[in-house]
Amino acid sequence: MGSEQRVAAETHVLTLPLPFQGHINPMLQFSKRLASKGLKVTPLSFTDKEWTKAAEHGSVNVQIIFDDTLFAEITDQEDTVYINNLYATVKRRLPEVVAKHGESGYPISCLVYDSLMPWALDIAMELGLLGATLFTQSLAVSNIYYEVHQGKLKVPVEKTAVAVEGMPPLEIHDLPSFLFDLENYPLSLKLSASQFSNIGEADWVFFNTFNSLEDEVLNLMARQCAIKPVGPTIPSMYTDNRVKDDKDYGLSLFKPDVESLFKPDVESCMKWLDSREPCSVVYVSFGSLSILGERQMEEIACGLKMSCHYFLWVVRETEKEKFPSRFLDETSEKGLVVTWCPQLEVLAHKSVGCFMTHCGWNSTLEALSMGVPMVAMPQWADQTTNAKFVADVWRVGVRVKVDEEGIVTGKEIELRIREVMEEETAIEIRKNSEKWEKLAKEAVDEDGSSDKNIQEFVAKLICNST
Ligand code: UDP
């Protein structure tokens, strides 16, 4: 090992994801990308769930800072108690972790933390560490939360249309739901706005996005602080091309079957997809948190059935009791229903023709980076804004309409699926999807815009260590 490589391998970074699937995934991928540049990286985990115990994480070893006394009965507690518990755990455990690594000859130089835990920066600074925040939502959504933080955008928003600098005209339901549904989510909005509370003190501000995807809002926000896009934080093997050798993880930065809070049904999904024609399957998933009503589940089932396309539908274990088996069999000749799937592999599979998605930011970026057209069916949080961009800005999909009763009908679902799978519009959407797939790949390829930001970060840390 040359002396430069040795210094890099001794430059040690801790990463701290919020313990939710949609936050663990991008932080873990970012950790692996940093490790692929030669740094020593230790992701910290608040949970003792399966993914932390998995024997193999390739280039990084997860360290558990789980505290069972603090997290007892957590499911019944309120958001504030939950966040306070996270804070207390980090406050108590981080000094121990930092001291221990120092003694073992791998002192920590920097903490990369999820932007929803801004207090982690204060704790890192007390310990003499550099601090880097990673935003796992889009720049557009962050810009809106920033306006709320500054008091420029008054909440709850009651107007039907809102003008936000750097953004296309937004109707109320294009805004993150916390802004108009304040009654149900008062703490979530406070938390989202708090991401900016000490942003000026962070040494780096990273975003899971890429320059060309959000250039207008990037230029605007860059006036406030030095934002560095480092996304999409998905493994390069998935952005290389759409036809993959699905058994070869040799170059993979990611092994989906061991990194999930949920257990994916890898074999049955891939076998079922292998037996389908190219671009013939509608992949349906609402992510790790969304809860659908029973009637809505029925309408989805009807819509899928009426569309006459094959479908792979993820219905999480906790949603299973609402599965409308009187409309659909779980494994009818047209469809397969699983409780969790290896989403990246599914999106990369050549039989997948479109993704009916809740538009969580990871799912949106993953589909966009793999050139898969979307039927956007947002549920809450930032998904509404992501759906607006999918349909009207990047034009890589269509968005479903919600009726007066708050339901997306089966007929509406059938029509939107046909629009992205069959009709004239499908050609245009597919062309746009291919364009964004190419741009996403360019950003993370060596010397692409996101890769350069990562290289710069690594070089500065190494320089600090010498
Ligand atoms: N995911 C997966 N298998 C599934 C459904 C989702 O691996 O069956 C992954 C998906 O690839 C994404 C994450 O879970 O990385 C969900 O994050 P997202 O931001 O899309 O939604 P959230 O779960 O936070 O609402």
C-alpha cells in the first residue's frame, strides 16, 4: 500500500442514518461510495435489526449504538419522545465510540449525519469532529422547508396556489403534505424545518440528488450555503445498463438481500420476472411506511386487473390484512404479490415496464436512474412534491387524480397505467426516462458532477489527517 492509500485508509468517518429504510439506504450507499474511495467508514445503527447483523456489508462494518432501555416500547411513543431518545443515545454513545476508535489507532475525523438530526452536528463539534449533513430528500422539497424555516412561507398553507422562488407554479397539493395537513403532522413540519437550524456551521452539506436534475433550485440554494449533490446514491452497477447478470455481485456496492429492515422475497420475484416479456410488468410499491385504506387497496386491485398488464405488487406484512383477495389472487396468472422485494433489482429487470410508486425520494431517484417510467401515486410528506416533478418537470411519468372522497379509483389507475405502458404518450415518457437515466449515470461516473464532490470531500479529509 502506498503512503497516500495508507493515510486514506486511516482517515476514519462515522455515518449516522436516521433509523428508517428510506434514510438507511442512501446513507449506507454513500458510506460505501466513500469507502470505495479508500476511506475507512463506520456506519452507526440505532437498531439491532437484521441488516446490522448481516455478516457481509462489503466495504463497511456497521456498529450498533442501540440502547434497549431508551428504546423500550418505542412504537407507542410520540415523535418528540422518539427524537429525544435518538438524541440521548447519540449524546451518550458517540463520545464512547469516538474514544474507542481513537485508542485502536483509527481516530474519527468526521461525522456524516442525516439532516433530520441537526443536533448531531453540535455533539460532533463538542468532540472536535468535522460535521457533514446528508439530506435524503430532494433540493426542491428542501427549498420549500427552508422557506418555512425562514418564515417566508406561512403555514398552514390555505391558498390554492403558491409561488416559491426557483420552482414551477405549485398548487397546494404539490407542496409537502405537512404544509397543508398541519393538524395531523405538527411535529413533522417542525422537524423538517429544523434541518436548517445550524446548517451554516456544517463543514459540508450533501444532497442525494445530482446537478442537472435540480439545477435551478441548486443555483438558488447555493446562494445560502455550499451545497454538494452526491447522488443518486445507488450502486453504479445499477446505473451501468439495464440488462444485468443478476447473479454477479462482484462489483456491487450493495447487496439488497442483507441490507433491509424487511425481508425481501428475492428468489420468487426474480424468477417470476425472468419468465415475463420485456417491458410487460407494472411494478407497484408504496415504500416502507405508507398505510393505504382498505377501499384504496381494492381500487388498486381493480385498476391492475382492468389494465390487463402483468404486475408485481409489494404489500407489506403489516398491510396484508387489507389485501383484497376477493379481487385478486396473490399469485394469479397476471400478478405476483410479495411482502418486500429487492427493489433495485426489480427496477433494473428488463421485464419491468413501469413503476406505480408513492414517490418516496429514494424510489423516485431509483426509477429515474434506471429509466423506468412512473405512475405517481403520492401519499404524504415530500411525495406530493416529488410526484409534481415526475409528471410536470422531468416528464418521466404521469400522476393519478384523487377524487372528492380522497380515493384514486380503479378506472383512474387503469387509464394512467395504459398511458405509460401503451399510448402515444408512453413514447415521449420513455424517451425522457432514457435521458434522465443517462444523466444520472454521468453524475456518478468517475469525474461526474456528484463523483467530483465526493472526491473533493475525501481529498480534504485526507489532507486534514496528514
Ligand atoms: N424498497 C425495497 N423493497 C421494497 C420496497 C422498497 O428495497 O419492496 C426500498 C427502495 O428501494 C427504497 C426504500 O426501500 O430505497 C424506500 O425508500 P423511499 O424513500 O422510496 O420511501 P419510504 O419507504 O421512505 O416511504
